[in-house]
Amino acid sequence: MDDIPLLALLAVLVVLLLVSGFFSMTETALMAANRYRLRHRAEAGDKGAKRVLGLLAQTDRMLGAILLGNNLVNAAAATLVSVITITLVGDDKWALGLGTLAVTFCILVVSEVSPKIVGAAYADRLAPPLAFLLTPLMQLTRPVVGVINLFANGLLSLLRLKPKHYEASPLSREELRSLVLGARHLLPGKHQSILVNLFDLERITVDDVMTPRTAIEAVDLEADWEEIAAQVATSYHTRLPVYRGDLHRIVGILHLKRVVGLQQRELLNRETLEECLAPPYFIPAGTPAFAQLQFFQENRQRLGLVVDEYGEIDGLLTLDDIIEEIVGEFTTSTPAGGNRLVWGEDGSVLVDGSRSLRELNRKLGLDLPLSGPKTLNGLIVEYLQDIPESGVGLKVGGIPIEVVHTQDRSIKTVRLFRPAPREKR
């Protein structure tokens, strides 16, 4: 190499460092590229994305080619620096040592750290063109890489390791939920809320969203006919459970549209009312809400009665109850304003003891515990280990609560106070 000009040697060294940087950037960009975005682009016909996915499907060969080229280039650069050092200052040990330090610094800065930072920062954009350049190199080095991988796989076998082809690991439900929550700048707020509610729907059961037994409006066939007729005429629901004497003795479900014509012709009586009943649909307590949504669809039902292990009625569930868990409250079966939950000017609100804790949390922005009882009455009784008298106050989860009225061994009315805002640390 004595006949080669020094400038030519320096130019070759620069080229080697840049080629080494290409290999480093390629390795980082291909491994850091978003597999899901690449798969989406490939399905849309992007050839570059398809090429990248093809390389990732044979990770051992891809990494073998990259590392082979990178190590060869780095070794050549180190040798060339030694030649340049000898040409300039001779073969003294201190000179060769300084040359080694210099080439190490150049490789780290120019060929390793900088290219990898760029490759990681722009992985999705750089991966397709870099894969295009790497593909022919893989074909050229295929025999050598095959031999290297043979020895590498033999070593891994001795260590009892069985590597698999690299694939994007599937995201768990919680990871997907976090992904949606982190996409605030990409999704409208309402869309994001619906998606998050869909994930949460997997974790709740019908017990969390049903109307409790004490709050069910139903028709008792053993009541006076005038009372039954008035209830049917003034009910704000479209379907009513019908029982005989006791709510646990359900006879059927009455669709009020079926009796409108009979009422107009004055033909409605106990017998004709019973003829209009549809068979009741029962739901086992603890059924996941999402599964029940599918069951409603499969059985063409919109209303069901939740029963415990003894067949006793626990509550009533409608299709609307589940849908509102996904999209939020969109309809009501009570008079305007009769079902509203809003804080008063004094920072308090009166609520029924049978109110669902999930509903209170959603509508009032509270954080009442949901791991135990489902209703406010159950939460207070569990907390106090007793049925309290009127006027008793307590604090649950930082929320002040006052028992306003108790009757028949249950809490009828409760006053909730808006909790003080938590200080940000």
C-alpha cells in the first residue's frame, strides 16, 4: 500500500465508516419498525412494506448478513487506520495505540451511535428503502451466512435454546387499552371513550349494570284491576315483567304495544293481558356483560331477568343497559329530568339507595369502589356492618355520605357530597 496516496486511503476509510453506518442504521430501523403499521401498509399494496416483512420473517439470515458486512467493514477500517498511522508517524506502539483509539471513536460516533439514533427515530420511513438495498446483499452472502448460522444454531442447541422466527408479539387487552388511551391526538374524544368502554365491557358482569330487584317496575296480577290498568296506561317503559303475588314468581313479559289496541277497544282484562305475555328470559348472575350482549343478539331478546344460583330474581337487564356502557347514556325510560344525577349548588345530590355504583361513578365523576357491592345501599351496609339509622354520616373513598332515610331494613335515600379536589403533587 506504499504506492497508494494518503488522500486515497483516507477517502477509503471514510467510505468504510459510512458503509458500517449503513449496516448499523439498517439493523436498528428494521428491528424498530412498527410491525402493525407495516402489515397495514402491506395489505394496502405497499411493496416496500412487503419486502420489510419478508426480511423480518427470516431474521436469522437478515441479521447474519448485516453483522457479517458490518464486522468485515469495521475490521477493514481498523486495518486501514493502522496503515495510515504507520505511513504518517511510523510503527511505534504509542502511535498504533492512538490510531486504535481514533478509529474506535470514529466507529462509535459515525458508524454506530449516530446511525442507530437516526434509524430508531425514523424506523418506519427508512425501513423500506434500506430493505431494498439489503436484499441483494443477502443473496450474495447467502452461502457464508448459512454456514455461520449453522454454527450459531449448533451453539444455541448446546445451550438448550430454541430461537423462533421473530414475530410481533400480540398485544394484550390491557396493552391495547393503553394504546387507545395514548392516542388522544389521533382519535376524537367520543370515539376514544367508546373504544375504552368496549375493553372495560369484558371485565364487568350483568350484576354491574342491571336494575336492582327493589327498583324494578313490574305488574302484579293479583293486584286490583284498576291498579293494573292504571299502571299499564301510565308506565314509561315499553316492556314490564308480570308476576303473581311475588316478584320471584314471574309469569311473563308484557310488551305494552300489544295492549294498546285492546285498551282502545276496551277489551283489556286479566285474561287478555295474560294472553299478551311473552315467555320470560332469564340470565344467570355473573354473566359477562359482553357475552350477554351476544346472547341478546342470538336469542333476539332485549330484556332479561337476572337470577341467582337459587333461581331468585336479582335484577332486570335490558339491551339498552349494556349499550349505554359502551356509548354512554343516550335514552331514558323516565320522565324528563326524573333520572338526572347532577350536583346541586351546595355541592351535594340526593340519590336513591338502590342506585348502581357504576352509574354514580359515571354520572357524578366519583370513584366509589366497585370490587364488592354493586349498589350504594350495599356499599354503606358493608362499610358499617349494620343497617344505619337516618342521619348517620360516613366517608367512603374520600366521598362524604349522609344516610337521609331508611325503611324496611334498607337505605332508601342518601345524600352524597362532592369530594374535595385532590392536590396535584
